[in-house]
Amino acid sequence: MATQGMEQPHVQRPRGKKPSRGRKPADAAPLTAYLFMAPYLVLFSIFILIPVVFGIWVSLHNWDPLIPVKPWVGLQNYLDLFTPGSTTFGPFWNSMEATGKFTLYSVPLLVVIPLLIALMLNQEFRGRNFFRATYFAPYVLGVAVVGILWRFLLSPNAGLVNYYLGALGLPDNTPWITDLPWAWISLVGVTVWWTLGFNAVIYLAGLQDIDPALYDAAKVDGANRWQRFLNVTLPGLRPVLLFVITVTILASANMFGQSYIITKGAPGEETTTAIWYIAEQGLRFFKMGPAAAMSYVLALALAVVSLANFALFRYRGD
């Protein structure tokens, strides 16, 4: 054929442009992101957003689930919490005081002791993994197991703690769960034993994330062990400290099971925490409106404490 052997004309495409291969519209990317987020958003709405909104609605009513009529009271449930002489003012703020005491007593121990344990477990020695598992093991127990176990051990009359103290020649009649300050000592001690493993693991992960070259440089500069801890370890753990302190404060302020099972609020109602009092008012006496209002006052107090904690320990990446 006449055209055989002739070169085909070269068609030059404009630079920067490639042939279209069925590219999706630009609006598809945001839609895809929302589709991936949909399972979480559905669960968040069902288990968090809707209950929060419904709880606010309940707090504005005299809400008894056994009575079909639920009168609107507006902000009265909230006002009663700040009105001396009301039926909820004294008991609620006494429970808040008990919650504050427990938080004040337990948080420093749950911040410092796990840090010391993590510093030891971060060293190289034989059996390190065994000790790591040993310290974390109590954390996997449920609060019911821990409460029943320690109520038996700390019983003033038949508890093993007093029995062994007597065998050692020490006083064997200490009222661990029936009198002050022993009740607070028992609750704080049990909680520290139970939960320190979680904080220790978090600290240990943070310690392993610190660059060893920083310690080497500090040694070259003549820094001793204490100076290396202050100038290398603590700055490197600042975001971890923020997390541990915040989570520990929130967990301590929501303490319920230990006092409910171990001390049963004794002596009197001295160890009755806010969560216990709120649950009792709402689930036992069916005063859902006041209980919901108390819950939001407690939540607001914890939010303020958390924000103050973030402002104090905020991490700067500079």
C-alpha cells in the first residue's frame, strides 16, 4: 500500500494534562470520609449525644418513670442544689465533699507511685516482663471482685489483715471499713493497688519514646541521675503526665464501686460519693430530675478541672 512505511504524524498532548480515566467528581472525597465516619457517628449519637440531650430534658422535669405525668419544673432542680435548706443541697454537697477528699487523697499517689514503678521497670534486669505483668494484673479484675475480696480481707472482726497484724504483735482491732480515717485509708489503698498498673504501663510507653541520645548528652554534660530526671525525663513525659493526671482525676471523681461494696458509705455517709448519691436518688428513689441535674453539675465541675489541668500542663511542641 502507498501508506506503508510512512511515519504517522505525532500528536502532542498539552503538558500537564493526562487522559481522563473515569476520575470521580471532586465532591466524592468528603462524601467518602463521612461514609467511613458513619459507624462511629451512629454509635456516638445513640450512646452519647441522644442520652446527653435527653438527660438535660429530664433534669428540667419532676421525672418519675413510674408516673405517667412528669411536670415541668424548669431550672428548679438546679436551683435546689444551690439553695441551703433544700432537700438535695446538704446530701449532694456532702457527697461532693467525699468525692473531693477521695480525689485529693488518691490522685497524687496514682501519679507518683506508677511513675516510680515505671522508672524501675524501664531498666534492664532479669524477670522484668514478669514484674510488668504482676503490677498490671490487678487492673484486669472487675470492681465487684476487688470490692468483695478487700471487704473480706479488711473486715474488723474476721478479716485476714487484722488477723496477721495480731499475729505480729500489732493491734488487731483496727476498724478498716467502719471508722475514719481508716475507711479513707482502705479505699485509697485498695484503689491504688488495683489501678496503678494502668498508669505504670502508660508511663512505661512514654519512657521508651524518649530518645536515649538525650540521656547520653546529659551524662556528657556532667548531669547526675536526679538532674537527668528533671531535665530529660520529666520534659519528655509532659504529654504523658497530662494524660495520666487528667484520666486519673476523672476516674477518681467517678469512684462508686469501692465505697459501695467495701465501706457501704460508712461511717454514716462519710464515704458516700457523688456518683453513689446520684445513682441512689435516680435508680432507687426514682427522682430522675434531681439526679440528672446533679449529674450535669458534677460533669461541669469535672470539665472545669480538666480545662485547668490542660492549661497548667499543656504540651508545646516547640
